[in-house]
Amino acid sequence: MPSRSTLTALGVLAAWVSLVIWIAAADGFVGGDYLPWRVMLGVVAPLGVFVGLYQLRPVRVYLLSLDPRLVIGIQLWRVVGAAFLFGWALDDLDAGFAIPAGVGDVATGVVAAAAFAAMLNGTLTRRRLALFTALGIGDFVVAVATGAVLVRPDALEELRWVLFPTLAVPFFAMAHAIAWIQFTMSRQ
């Protein structure tokens, strides 16, 4: 039976996913401005909530107690970002966004496999984890910058695409942060 903390965490995740889907289905991320500030808010707000909740001791204790295999292994799902390449191939997304975002996500997912294997065999070093984290976060920076500032594909405001920046980006960024904190704390 999952712990009370785990059930609470799953409830918070379910509420977040439901809220984002509800907002997206109601076209709440469609802005019409030059910068898609609503999508950007959907990226940044969960990260701000995460930082705030992390300040609470029970939340911090719970997050740092998560199995490191799960925290790093979850990044294997980043290969799903290949969907951006399919979106470009189907002429739904602009190449200036879809190619760097898709390739970056796939590369991060592949490198996650190496980081995961290194963690399992005890060869994961601070440097390797830092490079993996930099790749993962760097991919987000490039994707958000090209999607929001340089290219701004309107498709990113639609339900089928907006879930990537408003759910996947914050979720995987949080996983990167938790992995880094866990690793550095275990090495002290």
C-alpha cells in the first residue's frame, strides 16, 4: 500500500494534470499576443509552486526520499519528445521549433539511459550527472526560447501540443532538480 505522502503526491499531480487539461480545453492558453505569456505562465508557475513547497520540511523529506532510480529513470520518457519531429513532418509545427525541441528531447532520453545505467553500476559521478542535467535543462531552454520567442508556433497553444510545455517541461525539470539534490546530498 502506498504511503500517505505518496498518495498525497499523486493527488497533487492528478490535480495539476486535470487543471492544465481543463485550461487547455477551454483555450485558456491561447493568447494572441506576440509572446504566448499564458503558455509561459503554465511553464513557470508549477516550478514556482515546486520551489515554494520544497521549503516545507515534510515535502522536502518526501522528495529526497524518492528512489533515485525512479527520479533519473523517469527521464527516459523524454524520448516522447520525438512527437515534435512528427508534428514538423506533418506540417503542424515550425521546423525552427520542432527540430531542436524534438532532437533535444530524444537526446536527453538517450543520455538518461546512460545516466541510469551509471547510477545502477555505481559509476555516476557528479560531473556526469551535471552534464546530463545541463543537457536536459538546456533542451528546455532552447525549446521554450524557440517556441515562445523566436518561432512562436500557434499550434503550441492547442490542447494536443500545450501539454508538453505546461506539464512535461516543469515535471521533468523538477525531476532533474530532485536528482541533483539527492545526488549531491548523498556525496557529502
